[in-house]
Amino acid sequence: MTETTALRRAKMPLCAAVLALAVAALVGCAPADPQTGDRSPGDEPYLVEFEPEPARSATTTEGELLSSPDRVNGAAVLSEDGTRFTVIRTDSPDDSCSEAPIRLMVVDPTTILVTYRFLGEPGQLCSAVGTTRVDEFEVPPGIEPRGVEVRTANEATLPAPLAFDAAPATDGGGGANVEFPSLNAFELLSSAISTPEESATIVSTDPYGPVPAVISHPDGSFSVVRTDSADPCGRMPAELVALSASEVAVHYRFLGEPGQDCGLEQIDRTDTFSAPAGVTGAVAVSIAFEYPKYRPIVIEQLPT
């Protein structure tokens, strides 16, 4: 896995961005009050991005760590010199069906968030048999890694990019002095139920499940409309990250408990966000979901 300092991102094709904005324009109703998050000036998070590529297979010793009840969801091991750590996790044995880290972000001094991307195509069939893989990271500067929780989120695999038009709120050079990335964290609350007009923007004919939609609003805010489980098992937005002037990421966390019986009922939910400072024009939106864990993944230094 190659760490990139010159952040290399896949740019949205112009035609795809225009199509996404055209779909968003179908809804003309007033949005709910947008979420603005909790962020102070100068709180730019430490964030590094990676070129996604298959992770290496675990050694026998690394794989045995996951047999412990305290590491059932994964393990994070600090190197002897304290400068690097590994995340040991279960994944597909097929490289084309595996997941790879694309982003590491320090949420706060005790929390690191790693976002993963599926390396296959939307709807690709993969073996149910798992293997153990290992990701290697440098310890971010300024934190004491021992005891830090490593959260993991999986980027939604969508058939087409999502985008919103931020131009009404941010044109005019107001973002010239804005530093990226920026982080907005939200209180963990249930999302609003979608109106019929909002639900109509979701593509429900996709054979692999409903496809989320993004709606642009005249004040520069935007809404994510998605199909979710009914309470108490829904997902709620936890963080909004502005990666650049043309790209944001929304991270969702699960409201329920691991193993909770959530039933089959599904509802459409809408989350409305203020456009982060400095974003402008057609802004790509990625969505990542964090699944519940029986045990948190905590960085530990094993005895030698």
C-alpha cells in the first residue's frame, strides 16, 4: 500500500457530475435545517490518503490474534519502535473482491478512523470464505498510539458518482484561504424520515439495492437521501469531511448494538448538511458506513 502526500483522487467525469446535479434539481421543497457540526477554526484534522491496492496476507502469528474474544472484530498492533502500527482484519481471499484502505484520519487524540474501499465492481459476486489481511500505517504525529481506538468504515459502492452544487453558497472567492481537510462532527441522533418527494430521488430499481441520492438546495446546503433500517437500528451521520474544494465524505455510524435483531422494515431517511467552507461548484460526495463491533479495535503493543 503506497501512502500519497500529493493526494491523488479519482475525479468525477463532467458528464456524471452534470447528471447527478440534474437529478438533484428534481426536488424543489425546502430542506430541513442543515447540520453544521461541531468544529472550531483551526481544527483541521490529520488526514492521509492512499492508493487502494490489495493488502498482504497475515502471517500465522498475526492471524492467531483474531482468535481472541477481545479481537473478534480485528486487531491493531504497534511496532516495537512505536512508529508504525498494523490493522489485522478479515477480508476476501480474492484480491478483486477485497477491500483496501483509502484514507486514515485522526478524529481526536484517542480515535483514528480508517476508511476502506471495495476493489471490485458494484454487485460483483464474491466468495463467502474469508482470509486474514494486514494493513500497515505510520503512527500519526502528535498522538500517543497505545490505547487509541481504530474505527473502520466501508465506502458505499455505487453505480454512479454522487454530487451537489455548492456554487450558490461559496462562489466569489470566499474559500481562497480555507485549509483542507476540514472535519465536522455531529451529535449521534436519528435521521429525519424522507418526504415522498425526497424518496422519489432514490433509485430503487437497482438489482443490488436502493441507490442513495444527493439533493442540492438553493442556499448551498445539500441532503443525502438513503434507505435505512427502522429505529432503533438506523444509521446516523457522525462526521462530514471536506477533503478538497470539490470533494466531501460523509461517515455514518450504526445506532443499534452488535447482533441486535433489526427486523426487515426499511424506511427512507434524509440528512441535510451545510456546505463546508471553501467547497465550490460540483462537489463529489462519497458515503461510508461504520458497522457495529462487539469489541473496539484498540492499538496495543504486544510483548516480544
